[in-house]
Amino acid sequence: MNVIANLRAQDVAEAQKESSKARDMDRAVQSLSHAKSQSTARSYHQQALRHGDELARIQKKRSDLSGKIARGTQRLHSAEQALSRELASEHQKVEVAEKKRERERLEHARRLKRELQAQRPVEILGSASAMGPTRRKEHDAFISHASEDKEKFVRPLAEALRAEEFDVWYDEFSLTVGDSLRRSIDQGLASSRYGIVVLSSAFFEKNWPQYELDGLVAKEMSGQKVILPIWHKVTKDQVLAYSPSLADKVAINSSLSSTAEIVAQLSEVLRQ
């Protein structure tokens, strides 16, 4: 692009020279026609020839520059077309990969739903034999998050929700020494009306949060709203790259709302 701009600048300069030289030649020709003596006529004639030669050289240089500009423009156009095709191809590959990952996630969610449904009778039976005919505790919400977000955001959020007398399944509140992590998570997912999902860069990279999210997606496939997403220091493009279906949900943004404001927004749903 800079090469073409430089060539065009040279052409503009040569065009100015061409215009100036053409005027010089016209003046020499006019002077020749009004010459009073033979010597004066020869002088003007020589000037006209010299200006004509210089004008021809300038015009040839402009012609060469024009050819270079045309070829450079064509190469640039070809390069832009090639880049456009390459970008379109990459976009298509990304789109195909995202659709594949979404299909895999949905299939995982369906499989997990079947596993949860199969586990429930066993869990209820085991609970009944050990504790008698008691009803399994129901939680208002399950908090799915990455451990990296726990200290500065998730723990204060969970404590604030508890202060509002919501029963939340949060690992620090719900797990004790010796508990089976997978079984406890499955029970928490099955017994929670909603899932508060704290989406962050760390969340996208972890396996357990993905397992929890798949469980919530499986519950949501029954037709009811379950997932309550919170975007924590992530952009819509990042969420879209991770899960297009999640990016389409109305979410709370922790960068725009305080913990108290987030709790207030969640309360409107949890109290329903």
C-alpha cells in the first residue's frame, strides 16, 4: 500500500512538471511565429525542440508510473481477495468447531441428565434406609464457579445470599471431610431450583465447573429456566466462543454491579 501511494505521489509531481513543460513549449512556439529575424527564429525553434524532448521524457515516465500503479493495484487487490478467502475459511472452521463443541456439550448434558435421573431412586432409597422417610433438602440455588474466583467474588456473594436467608449449595457450606465430590455435586444439582453460574476465564478452563454446567443444562432441557449466569471479568465474545447458547442468556455483569446489587437482582428470581 505504501509503495502504491509513493508511486502516485511521484505521478502527481511528474504531472505538474508535464503541465509546466507544455506551457514552456507553447510559449517557444508562439515566440517562433512572431520572430523578426532568422537568428531569433532559430533560437525559439531550438527551445521548442528541447521543451518537446523533455515533455516526451516526462510523458514516458508518467506512462511507466501508470503501469507500475496498475500492476501494484492489481497485486494488492489479489492479496486482499486471498486474505478475504482465508478469513472466510477460518471463520467457517471456527463456526464448525463451535457447533461441534455445542453438540458435544448438549450430548454430555443429555447423558448427565440420564445419569442423574437414574441416580435419584438409588439416592432416595439409600436415604430412606439410613434416615427413615425424610424428604431430601431443597436448595434455592447451586453456585457453580472456578476456585480462582472464590476469595474475591464468589464467597462474598454466597455469604450475602445466605444473609438474605437463601439456601445456597456452595462447596464451602455444603461439603465436609470425606464427602464424595461427584456425588455431592450431583445431589446439589438435583436438589437446587436454580444454578448461579459465575462465568470467568478460569471457569472456561476448568473441568468441574464444566461438569456442573452440563448438569444445569440437563435440568434446563425440561423447559424451565434454571441457569442464572454472571459474567465475571469476561466479554460477550469470550462467552460466545465458549458457548453460543450461554451468550444468548440475559446475564448479570460483575463489572457493572456491586455484590449487593447482584444479590438484589438474583433475589427477584429466587423468591419466585
